[in-house]
Amino acid sequence: MVDIPTKEPVEFTNGETVQWYRNDLTDYPADTWTLTYNFRGASSQDVVAAASGTSFLITITATESAAFTAGDYWWQAFVTSGAERYQVDTGNLTVNPDLAAVDTDTYDGRSHVKIVFDALEAAYEGRASFTDSQVSVSTEHGSKAITHMTHEEISKALDDYRIRYKRELGINTKVTMRF
């Protein structure tokens, strides 16, 4: 038997059953109030909790969670009774793709930060022997100038994204000044 948590998830995979209790809303008894979660992000979903004694049991079925598009979501929780409606909580979560259902030829599980970091790193390495920062191309339809980032600009951006990526990995990025 799975222990059902008493906090909202911070992430889940679409296509899985997700449950949690809210037993901290004692001012809004489950037998007279309705608890609804409104999720907004990559898609929009609303989930109504069920009464479970004096608590609320929130269940997102496997079918319902499959309807969530993978991505980041923000949610609000409201209780209602008759004409009364009160917001009781807010938060955010991430819905991860079901890897069994994604196209293996096109799926890239890297975060945005990692994708940019990798691209900057490749550009930096590719510029080791490339010094032109501007190229002009003339065609029968006119000419275009293409300006590339300078080596210094790439280096600065690479340093910035290296720090962002380390933070994403939970690595301490505190800078220590030495004199």
C-alpha cells in the first residue's frame, strides 16, 4: 500500500495516478465545502477533491494526468460552499513526460539551461580557430551581414550558463573573493 502524502506534489509524470490529502483545512469541513485545484500551464486542468472523513482526498487519475501536457504548471486551490469561495493555497509543479510514450528519435530530456549551456560550449570550442566576427554575403537579391558573438561575449555567456547549470544540479555556486 502506498502512503498518500499530505502535501501537493512538486512533480509527477503524465499518465500516472497522483494522490494527496489536505487535512489542514479544518475551517472548511469536507462534508460542507468543496475543494478544487485549478492547474494552468502547458494545458489547463481542474481537479475536484473528494471528502475523506473531515479531510479532502485529491486524486488525479492516470487518465486525467495523461491529459496534462508535460511542462510547468501553476495551481490555485479554492474551497467553495454555496456562494462563498476562498483561495486556500497556491503553488507550482512540473509534469514530466511519460518516457514510454515519447518519440525516442526526437526526445531531448535536457533542461533549457543545459541546452543553452551545451550550445555555448560548442560555439566556444568551435571558435578556437575562428576569428571572424562578421561575414558579408552578396547574392543576386542583395547582401546581408551576419554578425557573430565575439569570443568574449561567448565566454561571458558560457560562464553565466555554467553557473545556472550548476545551480540546477544543486552545486554550490557561491563565489569566494580572495585578496
